[in-house]
Amino acid sequence: MLCAAISTLTISTANALEELAKEKVSSVTNEETGFLKVEFESELQERSAFLMDAMVYSLEKLSQEYGKKYLQIKFEEV
């Protein structure tokens, strides 16, 4: 159940950033490990930042509920 929630949340957000917010992004995934990396080609628009904040909030809530053993969130700003 947790894996499905995380997959749905992250993939939906990535798709919304590209399709609805018209952000130019590139992504790297690994289905075996569940790794997802999304890189933005330019600074985020306000609505895109809101989408990202909403996704992070939801992931943090899932991490609190299920524990860091099952969900670790790492941030990297460049």
C-alpha cells in the first residue's frame, strides 16, 4: 500500500509539472529500487513550487505514518 501511494503521488506530480504547469523537466527512474529524480531546466513557476510543496508535504506525512525505515526523503538543491 505504501509503495502504491508513493508511486502515485510522485508520478502524478511529475506529470502535472510537465503537462499542467508546462515545466521543462527531465527524469531518471529505476523501477527496481523505486528511485525517481526530476530535474528542472529553469526556475520553478509559483504554481509548480506549490505542486512540489504539496508532494513533499504528503511524502513527509507518509514517512511519519510508516516510519523512516520504509520511506526516506532526501533533498538536494543545486
